[in-house]
Amino acid sequence: MSQFSYVAINSRGLESRGSMDVSDQPEALRRIKEMGLHPIRLIVDKTPVKPRISSTARAAGWRRWMDFSLPGLGSGIKTSELATFTRNLSTLIEAGLPLLRGLRLLNEQEENRKMKGIIAELAHQIECGSTFAEALSVRPAVFNRLYLNMVKAGELAGALEVTLRRLAEFMEKAEKIKGKVTAALFYPAAVMFVAAAVVGVLLVFVLPQFKKVFEGMGGMAMPAFTELVFGISDAIKNHIPAIALGAAAAVLLFRLVVSTRIGRWTLDRCKLGLPALGPVMRKATISRFARTFGTLVSSGVPILQALTILRETSGNVVMADLVESVHQRVKEGEAIAPVLKASPIFPAMIAGMVDVGEQTGALPEMLMKIADNCDEQVDNATSAMTSLLEPALLVFLAVIVGSIVVAMFLPLIAMMCGGFDRETTPDS
């Protein structure tokens, strides 16, 4: 049990203060509403006697101290696993279970050892008197600012289960569109890998054997195309370590450049401006902006705070700069739509939809419609590109392998047709 101090307003608009001993913050909010009061502030008193730490919580504490994950290397928790945890917790809270009991039940059913330790740690933090948002803040690598602030807003509004359901839907839709794009790119990537492997084997192992055969034909001059292919084969075979080192250096240099803000901004700008992929990436970026912004605002997060979170979780530096401009304009009392209209990223139709949402007071709903529309367009575009890439890649692979085969048969054809010109020697 924890002691909560609250400030609320009754039906007459008068302020009321008090405290109560309950298990968690959602229970405190329900008690306040049952008294006919509207909560304004709810603070947990962290001075009570420290509860007895269970063996599960103690084990979670040891796991926390033994967690050697470096910052920036990921938490080891998949988005799908986090979405499942969020949806299950929302369902349990909607069914009337207290938050602490719901976490313990999920901890018993969890099979992932990493996630099991995190849930046990959350339960331990809440058992010690922390709010759910405070417990989540201990694991910033797992629960980012978007997740944390939405939970905080849901707790203050007394609608934690609704907020968790929205979070689960947000993560599931984001994972769904990501999975579609990944599946669409898997086939081209697999074809390119096979093509590179086949060409590498031909150039490094097969062509040198043909060259030995042709060199034993009495010093005859070979066709120029065959000489070119043999030259490429010799260059690759004789410089494999240098090529591998150069490729590794190029990758390292690219990562170093991208790690800087200017390099990342240039890369993101180039991605949005690509001839075929650019429009698809732009739609995906707009979808992420609209869905994240709409989810935050609909959960009760203030617009300025939502824009700050959106800037940090946008995933694109160009979009982050645009969100910063929107934040400054909104802070000065201006609307969002004019800034989006002036940006080259947002089409005029989408900016107009945002304008309508602002004027009608239905901005969250309009943002969700924009996100759904963009997701559908991204899905259709990736399907169309995949259907076009498949034959194009097959033709590309056939041209590369066929060129090598033709280069090998040209000397034989020339020899059979009497087209070899013997090289002149001093004795002739």
C-alpha cells in the first residue's frame, strides 16, 4: 500500500485536499472520482515504511545490476513483444485487476527471460510506492519518451487502460507497415545477394581456368570483350584483401559521416528525394508523424509537449527540423497547418486536412485518418515496386551472367570461324 496526496475540485468548483492509502495510482484516481471530485494533482508519498522485497523483485534487482547492455545498442526487446505486453496489461486493467496484480500475472505467463525481468522490476517499483510512469522511466532503453509520456498522461486522466490500448495499436500498426516494407525488400535483396555470389564465383574461380586453356592455344589474340572480362577477373582475384579492406573502410567512413548531424541530415534529405523510393519514404515519414502526433494528443498530452516528444522520436532529421519549426510557431500562438503547407515534405492536401482538423477541433482524428491513408499508399507503392523489381532483377542477373558466358565462348566461336589472328613473332 502507498499513501497518495491529492488536490481535486468538487461539483461547485471548490478545491478539496486529502490523502488516502491505496495500492496504486489508478486505484487512487478511481476513489477520488467515486467521491464526486475531479482530480487536479495526485502525488505519491514516498516516506512510508519500505515494503518487504519479494524474491522475484530481488532477482529482478540482481538482473538489473548484471545487465551489461551498452547505451544505444538496443534493449533486446522486440517491438512486437512490447506491444503484446502493453495490450495484455490494458486488457487486465479493463477487466478490473489492479495494476500490480496485472503485472505479476503477466510476469508469471511471460516466456521471454529479458521481458520477464523487466516486468518483475516494474512490479517491484510499484510495490515500493512508485507510479507506473516512474517505474517505466527506470528502463528508458525499453520505454521511450513517447511511451512514458502517454502513460503519464493516462494516469493523470484516470484512463490508463485506454492509453495502453492506444499505445498497443500504435506499435502494432507501426510494426505492420515495417513488416510489409521489409517483406517487399526481401526478394530484391535475396536476388542481389545470389547474383553477387554467382558473379564472384565465376570471376574468382571459373574464369582463371578458362584463361589457362586459352593461353595454351598457341598465343592467339583473344577478342577485346574477353580480354576485358579476364582483366576484371584478374583485378578481383589478385586484390581480394585490398577490396575487402576498402569496402570495410567505406562502410566505416559512411557510419562516421552519418553519425554527425550534417551527414545524417544530408542522408535523410537524399532518401526523401530519391526518384522512385523518395515518395514512398516521404509517405512513411508523414504517416509516422501523423500517427505519433495523433496518439499523443488523443491521450491527453499537451500539444507543445507532444511536439517535443515527436521531434525526438521522428527518426528523420529533416522531419525533426520541421517539427521544431512547428513547435516554435505554436509556442507563438500560430497554427500548425501553415508551417506544414510551406514545407516541401507535406503535400498541400495533407496540410489542408490538418487545417480542417484544427478548425473543427478534431485534430487527433484527422491525424489518424492521414496516417491510415499514408499507410495504405505505402503498402500499394511497395507492392507495385516489388512486382516491377522482380523481372528487372532477373533480367539484370541474366545480363551479367550471360555476358560472362558470352565472353568465354567468343574465342571458341572465333577459332571455329577462323577468326583468330596469330600474334606476329620475331621468327615469322
